[in-house]
Amino acid sequence: MRIPTCSLPTVLLVLTLSANAAFGQSLSIKKVNTNYWIEATAPASDPHTLQASDNMHLWVDIHENVQEPYSFAFDNAGVSERYFRFPPSEPPAAPIVVMLIGDSMSADCCGWGGGMYRYFKPNATVVNYSQPWTSSKVFLQSAEMEKMLLVKPDYVLIQFAWSDGGGAGDPERGSTPPEFMDNLRTIVQTVRGFNGVPILITLHAAREWDAQGNLTTWEHPYNALIKQVSAELNTPLIDLYHITRDLLNELGPTGAAFMELWPGDNMHTSPLGAVYISRLLTHALPDSFGPYLTGIFDPPPKP
């Protein structure tokens, strides 16, 4: 059963129910003053799960096993579209391991990787092997590479660029553009070799502003190489540069100040900045991540 689209200020809601909704399940939207509430009901004998999506592909649980009336206030701030559905509850998805590899830009200590853990359910183990100063060249000869081969994670999020950019100027660590692309190909094929799914990620946007307070257009040149390898090998790609650029334009230089980790550093991120970036990144994950994600539609903590 499909309930007619409800048009709200800056938001579009499509509410869907299972085919047997006549047996006690219901899903509706109610306006109370200036707030909108999503209301769902299911009988104790037939629990359902309220799910949401912003693209009708990646569906994430909002509330599992609804057996009595359940409602929540929908925060539509900054939302252009949001969809809800109410299918019968299913057993938890089989456990998976999600691994991050990269340099300091995605490391727990100073990058966005530390914000990822909060957005995964217990049936997903998130392991972050990103390390400061680790280029793709260094990773291929590292203990982290050996550990990845032992763990054989189901998904590997791959974010290299910053430490590779030294090129011939740092032959021990840096990679020239051809070397960088070859290294990414090797990593992608290695992950596929143990039946994992590699996901390439571009380097996020720099918090760099001009005198008028406008975000500059600087982008790491190796991002184009990442996209090229992704297209060549038909590898999932998350364009984190594009995503974070939109975020920074929305926040502005003053609003984005909380993301600074060290004075004058416009690339590394504070713990709260990592949460903001990771929240956006989870929205761009492949649809198969849906059963493992949680809280991605919740508003991020206020600075």
C-alpha cells in the first residue's frame, strides 16, 4: 500500500506499508504546531520495522520490531527528500567486517575515521587501519596490509592521496601519478581476491576560505586519479570532496571552526568534525550497507 505523497516545507515524504497493512499495521504523518510526527503501529503478533531513506535505495532502520504505537518528531532541517517504509521485521543480517585503510585524513587520531563507529550496528565490526604518513606505497609493504589479508574484511574503504602526493620528492613514501594508480589497482584487486568489496574514496575538501569568506576551489590533484581507477575497474566510489564541499559551503568559515584539530590545519579534523564527515559518508555507502547502519538520519551533535 502506498500512501499519497505529503508535501512539506523543504521536504518530501513518501510513506509505504507492507501489502498486508489491513491486518493492523499503519504508518502516517501528523503535524503538531510546526512539528511533523511520523507514527507507526503494528500488532504484537506481527512486528514491523520503521525504515527511512533519502534516495529509496539505501534503507536504514529507524526503529526495529514495532509492536505497539510508536512515533517520533521528524527534524526536516536541511532535508530535501526523505522516504519512510514499514516492512515486516526480519532477523539481524549476517555479521560483517568493514575496514578502513588510508593516511591521517581517515585515521582515528586526526581524521574522519574516528566518527564512523557510531553509525554501525553491533553486527558490523569496523576496523580502522588508517595511519598517519601511510601512503599507498607504504601500505602495500606494511603490517596493516598483512593484517588485512588475514582478516579478509567484507568491505574495505580505501582513502589514499595526501601522503602519496609527495611524488618523486619523497621516494620512500610518495608516489608519482602512474605509481599511485598502479598501487590503487593492486589494492583493489587484492581486496577482490579474498571476495571483499573495495570502495574508493576521494580526499575531502580543505577548509580554506578567501578574503570574502568563500570556500576556495582547491582539490587534491590525486582525486582525479582515484576517479579514473574507479571507472577503469568498476569500483564503487564515494566522492568525499564533493560531499564535504557542500557541507563547508553550508557551514561557512565561522560555522566550520569546530572542525579544526590544530590551529592553522585546514585538513585534519576534530572528533566532532569526524562525526559530521562520517555521517555524510555513510549516506553514500552502497545499498547493501542498509541492514548495518544506524543513526545516520539523526541530526549531528551541535558544536
